[in-house]
Amino acid sequence: MSESSSIQIARDGDVAVVVLQGEHDLSTADRLRQAIERARDGSTPVVVDLTEATFIDSAVLGVLIAEHERAASNGSAVGYVVGAGAGHSVHRIIDLAGVAAVLPISSDRATALRAIRG
């Protein structure tokens, strides 16, 4: 699936935004992990935006959960966006896994940025 996917890192002031586009699975999970590590560069707050993702699998979900746990243990900030534009399967795996109760998920980037900045 990796040929129909991209991972971009952008900045919104003091927050790094990792944007996933297309389909992401086990073949892109390591790239995502590395992108998040580059984006946070120490203690920079990070928002991972899945709004343009059409598919994610459990490997990608595992990266998102691991980053949340890492941030919580280090006292740094991470947030997630799953907007209306995200693929049905993205919403479905998040619902089925029940991670919305654990991960700080917002429905739009502006809300996630406000939440991460406190």
C-alpha cells in the first residue's frame, strides 16, 4: 500500500503537524514512527492529522498508541485529528479498537492545536 501514501511534516507555530495521506499499514508504520520522532525533535508538541488518510491498520494504530504512551511518560504533548475527510476504515478501526477513550482525538486540526497548547 505504501505507493499510495505519504507522510508530511508541517509546522503550526510551536507545534509540529504530521499529516498522513492515503493508505497506511505495516509497510508505512516505521516511516510514521520515524516522522513522529523527527517532528517532536526532543519535546516539541506533535499533532498527527489522519484527516487525509483513507486507510490505517493495527500497525499504524500501534504507532499512535505508543506515541501517546511515550508522551504521557515524558510529560510532552501529542494530539490526533480524525476529521470528516478521513476514510471510513480509519473511523471504523478507531471505533472498533476503542482508542478514542484513551487517545486525545479531535475532529479538526484547529481544535487539536488548541488542546495541545493548553
